[in-house]
Amino acid sequence: MGLTTSDGSAIRRAQAAIRHAMARTEKAEGERDNDFVFIGYVETTLWACALDDLLQSDPTYVGRRDEDPGGRILGGLRWARNQGVHQLINLHEDRGGFTFPMSFPTRTTFEPVWLSRGEAAVSKARPQPDNEERYDSFVAGRSVGGTLEAAQDFLWMRALPSAPNPLPWLP
């Protein structure tokens, strides 16, 4: 038996899970706790894909998703998720440097980015041509936080435009 979107409660729970995972990630970024930043990104990726799966029960959803810049990211995130949690963690790399203007003591920043499929040790699972293409086009080489924020924005604001009160925590 598949999940349905008829009452919206499953959608709201998944949206809330994404929201809380992103909040924990932002807190870890502020505390410069790189380990928890990566944990938050993995969790957010898993929840975003779960919500994307759930929303596919709406026959008009896939068309909206595939036309939206934030929605197109979801296929790439799906490829990353399908690598398995252990490989998903290995798809990130910190790229950073010093902050400018320079101040003392000096501070370094890090910006986790998605590695290209060629840079990462990826699973030899069944091929996923569409998701691989979306990963290469919309995810690889980009900021992990930026791609997850764009996907989250789509899932909250444009995934179900006719849903009654899709964001109960916003005014």
C-alpha cells in the first residue's frame, strides 16, 4: 500500500523533518562542527528524497518538479542517496580557505561541495542514467548547502501549489 498525500500529514511531517535537519546543520556550521554538518546534510538528503517519493503520488507533481530549478536537483540527490549512506558521506569534500578581510586571529571557512562522480568512490549498483545526468548537471561541484536549500525551497514553496496550507509553521 503506497503513501497518499490526501490529508497532508505525511507531507507536513517530512517537511518538518527537512526543516529540523537543516536547522541542526546550520547550528553545527555556526559552531564549526564539521562532523555534525555532514551528518545534517546526509539526513536532509534522505528526507528530501523521501518527500519527493511521497509527492509522486500526485500525477501533476513530476512535471512541476522537472520544470523547477530546485526540483531538478532532487534527481541528483536521489542518485547520491542511492549510493547508500556510507558512500553518500564520501560524496562531500570541504573546500575552503581564509576569510577576507583578514582579521586576527585568522579564521578559515569551509564550504562542503558535492564531488563529481569521477572524483568519488561510487557504488556499482544498477545504472541510473536520468539521476546520474541530474547529479552531474545540477549537483556535482556545487555547494552541498546551496543545493539542499534549493531543493528544500522547491519542496516547501512550489511542489504542491494548490495544497491547503502546505507550510503550517509560516504565516
